Amino acid sequence: MPHEPELTVDLALPGVIAEMTPPDRLHDPHAATAPIPARGVTSVIVMGCVGLLMLGVQPIVLGALQAAGRLSVPQMGLAATVETLALGVVSAGMAARVPHRRLRLWGLAGALLLILANGMGAVTSGLDFVLSRGLAGAAAGVIVWIAVGLITRRHDASRVNAIFLGAQALSQGAVAALVPITLGPVLGANSGLFVIGGGALLTLPLLLLIPNRLPEPPAEMKQGSGLQLSSMTGLASGLLMMGGIVGVWVYVEPIAHTIHIQDKVVSLAIAASLGAQVVGATAIVALDRWVKPVSGLLVTAAAFLAVTAVFAWPSSQAAFVAATVAFGLLWTVALSLGLPLLIAADPTRRAPMYGPAATLLGASLGPLAAGAFATDTNMKPALATAAALFVLAALATAVSARTRPRGATVDGTRQ
């Protein structure tokens, strides 16, 4: 009869710091990994960046359609919400129910649906366009499911995940900067949709480079693969952290206007923040073996609180710009550390499959929670709500660390 890992629920502070000490090893850290070749991971990173591209350029794409009279402002918000939720629901649903087999066929279906959805969006407006974004989100959910499956089953999953996050920030920043001044004048409001659909078309040959299936985890690990308290609180940590992040980010421009910062400076600060996201992901890749996910996430949550305080009481233009850049750096650091937290919480690597859905749900709910307290002239209640989400994320991280299986490690090297 397989040995069930002992769980502990003592929430004393020393248990949070216990990740710094070598535990008794009751789990083989590589038991749930699979020999996935680098070319396969590189291919799904590119595919994933295309699938998630819209999430980073929504203001540009939807704004152009609104300016062209094809979307109202409420329909812009509805389109963004529908796409994000569809992506999260499909990726989570497939993680729960669909075995990782026939991955090339699933990838082909996802890519073709993404092409179709963006083509449909190019010839529709209003609620029909919102429907097209729902289809695009579903297609991206399939692609993300494949990408997350391959990444989390690698022995160096946390490092590859950080590379994936950096590649997302780089591709989204490049499209946001270049499309309006290159294709925009030629293709008009549909330029962003054509870029996403064209990118999906170009990824089709990459399907030949990914594994067609992933091996099943060992039977003894599958028997204990249900989501436990450590896994659920780890997922809650990602949801709450992302809720706080987006809950602050949506108010960056209104905050700048309250202290009369010029739009040009705000745009440059946001662009620099996107660059800082790449720096944050690069730092995690370089320091992967030395940064512990629990202590790293706790420090990151504290840093988010400090940056949020600067946004709430901006003393100068320089302070605002510095806070915006720091926010971008912390953003990818937090997301990069979320995966190793989940792997340590669930050595079967089932919980990490739900990670993207949790963060997407947080991205949807965070602005909703913060916006319930914001006014046109006072952003501080919204920022206070986001700060509360960061505190709750830190608490969830601590609980996940304290209740995870004894001996669980990340990539066999660290807790």
C-alpha cells in the first residue's frame, strides 16, 4: 500500500521559514517529470506567446475598434472579460478532464480556431465581435493547456516557466509598440487581429516538433493526486496575487493624471514597465537555483505593498515612474515563483496545471473588487483593496508552505 505523505497544519511562523532547512525526502523530485526535448518546449513557448498575445495588447486592439465605431466602451470591457474567462475555463477544464494525448491534433484545433476567431473578429462588430473573442479565448485555452503541460513536466519547470513569462512580455511589448506605427496605418482597426491570426498560422509547422503525448505519472503518485490544502492555498496565492497586480495596474493612468503627469511620460513609464517585466523573468532564470519560492513570494508581496503605497501617495513624477517600473519587475517575479510553489505543494504536478486558470481568474476579479471602491477622483480605496489582496496572497503562500507534503522539493534542488 503506497505511503501517504504526512501533512501538517501548524501555522506557526517557524514553519514558513522551514523551507530553508533540508527536509526528510519522502518524494522523488523527478518522479512526475518527463524527458521533453528542448525543441518541443521552445515550440510551445512560441505557440503560447501567440495564444496569449491578445491579453497584453487588448487596450490597443480594442481601443482601435472603439475609435472606428465598431465597439462601445462597455463592449470593450465585455470582450476583454469574455476572452479572459473563456481562456481560463477551457485551460482548467482540460487540465481536469483531458489526458495529455494527441497533443498535435489538439494544437492544430486550437491554432485553427484562433485563426478563425480573429478572422471573424475582423468582419464583425458589437456583440458579434464579443462572441469572436470568446472563441479566441477558448482556442488560446487549448494552446495554454498544451504549453503548461509540457513546461510543468520538465525537470527544470520553474526555469522554463520564467523564460515563458519573459517571452510573453517581450512579444506583447513588441506588438504593442510596433503595430500602431507599422501595420496600423495600412490595415486600420483590424491590424492587431491580423497579427494574432497570422501568428497562429505561422505556428502550425511547430506542431511537428512537440511530443504527441506525455507519459502518465507513476501509479503511486496518481493515487494521491487530488488537490490538497497545500495545493488549493497555492492556487489561491496566485489568484490573489494576480488580483492585486491587475487591481493596481488598471489605475496607473488615472493615478498619473491626479498629479498632472503628461501622457507622454505615462506612456514611456508603461513601456519601461513592460521592459522591466522581461528583466524580472530574466533574473529568475539566472537565479533560479538560489531563489526560494515561499520566501521570494513573501518578499515580493511586501514589495508590492510598498509600491502600492507610492501610487497612493505619489510625491513626484520621478517617484511615479520608478514605482511603475518596479511594478513591472515584481510582476513577472511573482508569476515566475508561483509555479515552483505549486510544484512543491503537489509533487504529482497536477495543481500547476490549474495555475494559469487561477491567475486569469484573479486578473478578472481583481479589477472588479478594486473598482467597487474607486471613484473618478479618489483611487486610494481601490489601491487599499489591492493591498489587502497582496496581504491575503502572502498568507495563502505561508499556509501552502506549511501544509505541503514533507520532503516535497522543487526540481530536486530547493523548496
